[in-house]
Amino acid sequence: MLTAKDIMSTTVITLTPGMEIVAAAGILMDNHINGAPVINESNAIVGILSQDDLVTQQKKIPLPSYFVVLDALIPLHSSRQVEKELEKIAAATVEQAMTPDPVCVHPDTPVEDIATIMVNKKIHTIPVVDKDNRLVGIVGKEDILRTILPAPETKKQTTS
């Protein structure tokens, strides 16, 4: 059975919480990656920044929805939800835009479990961490897809 350690990339592009959002966006675009783990000074993962997090900055400011009952305004969303969205839209640093406490897997997690997490949680990139929550690799959807492709055939040498 294949596990995360069999398919993960061990050379991982990472970001830091204090990095400017424009610089982080450039790193994702320049490297053609959907997201990157955010690590602290001890190499522990504290979040993940994805293209979705960056696209959020371009969306319209959400206006809270209310309905009226007996002349009382009742909010349909909590004010905290609106505040969180506004913080992401106005983010200047990776820490302000990232998704904190991302879903992570361990090196011995089966590929089937990783694929299930990706589908159920609608995520494209999953960090692989050791028992101390330190980053050791990353698995993306392409890594999963490679497992279903047939192994390339070796060319037979012909003698003339």
C-alpha cells in the first residue's frame, strides 16, 4: 500500500507568517503551485496559503444579511464571520490571509486516505508532518494522479 512518504515531494516551497502577501502570491505564481505551507522559525506548520486565499482578496466586501421580525433586525451571519472575511480581503501579510491549522497527514498515511481528505474537504495540497508537527513534505493532487498512471516502460536496447 502506497503512503504519503512514497509520493510526497520533500523539496517544499514554504512561506513565513510575516511575508508580504504580494511576495507570497509571486512565489505561488512563479512556481506554478496552488498553495504553500506557512512555517514558523522552528519549522512547525502554522498555516497554509492557497490561491483560493489570495482570490478572496479580490471579492466584493460581504454585506451582512438581516431579516426583520416585529421591527427587530436579526443577522443571518455572525458578525465574527463578516469580520474574518474582511480581514482576509484586507490582508497585507501571509498570516492575515492564510488558513490557520491546516489539514495535515503523517508520512505513513495511506494514499487512499489522502485522496479522500482532498475530495471531502475540497483541498488541493496537504502538508506532511512528523510527530512534532514539523514539515517533512507535501502531497498535491498531481502526486495522487501519478499513482494511477502506468509506470513508464523502459526502452529495449537493440543491437545492430
